[in-house]
Amino acid sequence: MYRLIYQDGDTPQAYTFTEGEVLIGRSPDCQIVLKDFGISRTHAKLTVDEEGGVTIADLKSKNGTQVNGVPVMEAPLKDGDRILLGKFQLTFSKTLEGKVVLDEAKPLSEEAGTIIRSVGELSKLLSDTGQAAALAEKKAAPDVHVQDVEKANRILKVLTKVAETLIAVRPVEEVLQQVMDIVFDHVPADRGFLMLSEDGSDKLIPMVVKHRTSSSPTEGKITISKTIADRVIKDRVSILTSDALVDPRFGAGDSIRFHGIRSAMCAPLWNKEQVIGIIHVDSPMLTNCFTLNDLDLLTALANYAAVAVERARLNQKIIAEEKKRERLGRFLSPQVTARILATSESQGVALGVPEAKEVSVLFADIVGFTTMSEKMSPAAVSLLLNDYFSRMTDIIFKYEGTLDKYIGDAIMAVWGAPLDMADHAVRSIKAAVEMLERLEEFNADRKEGPTVRIRIGINSGKAVAGELGGINKKEYTVLGDTVNTASRLESSVAKPMTVVIGENTYHAVKEQFQCRSLGPATLKGKERTVEVYEVLGPVAHLSSSDETPVTPPPSAATRQA
């Protein structure tokens, strides 16, 4: 069985296959669909041959296929190989599911030589003996057997060393391998495996399979009863059998007799009330190989293992969230970033997939910046732009807009993407009006230098929003006629220190903002004229002399822009 693991946006994905061919590409007909313009419709193909080998072939894709950083047209794959298709990195692995078999077993029954131990019993033992040891110095110890105290002390000494080993932050895969190494250091097992529950299901996935020696005659497969595994998880118990050949819970019919398991133990990976998997160890050759002490130690180790795994998972989640937060913070306010993270957690929001959105797009440009900058030193230009961009961006973020990009001295911002906003047009106008007001403060704060004035154009409508770009660089942006029109309104219609909007924006904000019609305008690249309006200010703040109906100018002639 084989698996490809990759990230789709911020969501981890895994595709498992056993035979035949697997097509990868942008087309919905592919088994693995990667939605990105850097991916060809049918980009690459994986083929499993008769001997179980897997080969990847590039299907004359536009951007090629790489394996471990090397461009290939066709190449065999081995466990752990990294495949790069466009911006997507896929990791190829041979899964361990064929190495572990959970056979259906006979109904559970009590047999001689079998011990079933609740994890609660072990917790109580460790707690009681710990209290007894503390009270012993005061000569007030409760009635606890000396053997129990000694057993608990041995377990605690081992766990102390285990805790020191597992405390370091490592990837989950390394933690799991280390857990099995520790188990084999302290338990006389010949074979063993560790399985984790698949998220959102009861399915157990083998993560680590370990043999004490490579010459084991049964190294290829370990078989136990599925009923045992289910009971270990459901009832939170550990089970030891001294002779699995006569224990129906481990028997699983002829399969166990074939594999020759004599002694075996199975313990839940438990932390408080949660069970995330199991650890199984056995000895194919010896009866009475394990003792109750071994079972208690394995159970305690399983507890520490579960804590370490959960800690590693949490750390991976934190790292992934921080990376996403950092990326989003480049163009979104902290408040919107937090909402995106919360929404994507519950609803699977993927920013990387381009989609149609209803948006309002704002362009703001400094008037005469080229001439202005010619008279200033590069350092002075840099200081001016940094201060200007900082103040304007704060306003965009205040109204929960998305900073699309800086284009020279121009700013492009969007409302309505990536999060939907019913009032995106109103927010964009509020931001534009405040930008003009803040610019007055900006000029007043500057002791010397030319006065900075800006033009602003806004348009509302549908646009394609998502992460777009080449293989090595992508950015979140919006594209389409709505965007182009907003840019033309700013560059061709708006006068210095004015806000000009399109017809869709006007109809969305006319109840809250007083506007003056500028009549129809012909914009470059558009066949039809566009009705344009100048924003005068919020309705409630206008004087009576300004509150005039919106009417076209006296001349019906079309404005050329």
C-alpha cells in the first residue's frame, strides 16, 4: 500500500493507493486534483508495476516534475521521496498497513494465564504508593504492600528517564519511533507495533513496526485480534497473555497459529479519558515471556507516549498556524486574520483556490509622484513612502480591508475577499474618506517637502480572488473587469483629493453617502461608458447647501477618460 501526503492550502491531505495508475493534475478527472494555475490539467502519472514498484512520469506538463529537487521525465519512487509539482510538494511513502493485520477474533472470554489491567488501576497504584512513600517518613504510611511500593518505584524511575527523553519538541514521526525504541529498551519483546486512530474515525493506522532482530522468521507481518484492539481502546484496558496459542482473544483462528505468537501484550495510548491508539508487543517463540510488571510498565509508557504524541501534534498545529498567521498578516488586519484562522478551522477555508467573489476594489495614487521624487533624495523618498503607506494601511485594516499590494506609490485594497462582506462597498468608502482626512495630518506632520495629494477610485462587482502567480512566488489578489475599472476611475477620472466611484458602488452606498454625478465616462479598454460619481461625504455630516440630488451635469456630452 502506498500513500501521497501533501498540503492543499492549509489542509493536510493524504491519498492511498495499492495498484494501477494514479493521475495528478488540475482536471477534475484526475484522482489527485491540485487546483493551481501552475499545475497542468494532467500533470503527472504514478504507476504500480507487477512487482510492487512505483514509477512517476511527467505528462509533458508546463512546469515540469521534480523528485528530490531533480527534474525528471520518468523515475522510480522510494519511500520518503519528495515530489514537486508546481507549488505542491507531495511526499511518497510505503505505508505499514500490510505489516500489521487486525483479524476478526472469537468472542472474548477469560482464560488462564491472561491478565486484563485497567489503566485506572495503574494510575491508582502509582498515586497510592507515591502517597505511601511520602507518609512513610512521618511513620504514618497506609497499609500498602512493600512489593507494590517497589514496583511503583521501578516504574517511576523508568518514567523519569522517559520523560527526559520525550520532553524535547520533535515531529510526531520521530516521537513515535522513539517511543517504540524506549519500549524495547525496557520490555523483553521480539516484535511490536504502534497504531494511531485516524482523525474522525475508529480506523487504526500502523505508524511504527519494530523487530528486535532483522532475522525474525515472521518479520514480514504481525497479526493480532481486532477484537483485542477494539476492547483495549473502548474499555481503556491493557491485556497480557502468557500463551496466545490457547487464548481465543489473541487466537484469531489459523492466522495466529501460523504466525506462532506465544506471549503478547497490548496497551492503549491513553491520556486522561482519551485513547489515541495502541501499542502491541509479542514474542513468537516464548511462553510466559511477560509479567504483570511488564504489563504495568508498558501501560505507563503508553500513557507517556500519548502525552508526547499529543504534545508533538499540538506543536505542529501551532507552527502551521503561526506560518499561516504570518502569511495572512502581510495583507490582512490582525482581527480579520483571527477570523480567517477560526473560520478555516471549522469550515475549511482555503485561500489558495481562486473563486468568484463580490468585492469593492480601491486604488489610491499619489498625484505627481514621479516629478516629486526627482527633487528628493532616495532616502527621503523611502521615508515618505514608508510613513504614507503605514498610515494608509492602518486605515484599510481598521475597516477590515485586504491590502492587495503596493504598486510603486499606489495602493490597491479590497473589501469582500477573502471573507465575504455584505457591506464591502460602505467599508471601502469609509476608508477612502478617512484616507483623505489622514493625509491632511500627514502633510501637517511633515516639517518640509512637497505637499502630498492623492486620487482614489473605487468600483464594486464580481472578481476572481485567490493566490495567483508563478511557481516560486504567489500572492493573494483579485482579478477581473471590476478591478480594471477601479484602476481606470482613479487614474483617468478622479481629481486630486477626491474619491470617484462606479455605478455599482454608488447604488450600494447612496443611502449613507452623498454623491455627485460626474456623468458617463469612457474608460480605456471598455466598450461601454461607465456612470461615475464623486463622493462628497457621509449624509449626516453634510451641510444643507451640499445636500443636492444626484443629477448628471448640464452637458449630456460623454466625458472622455
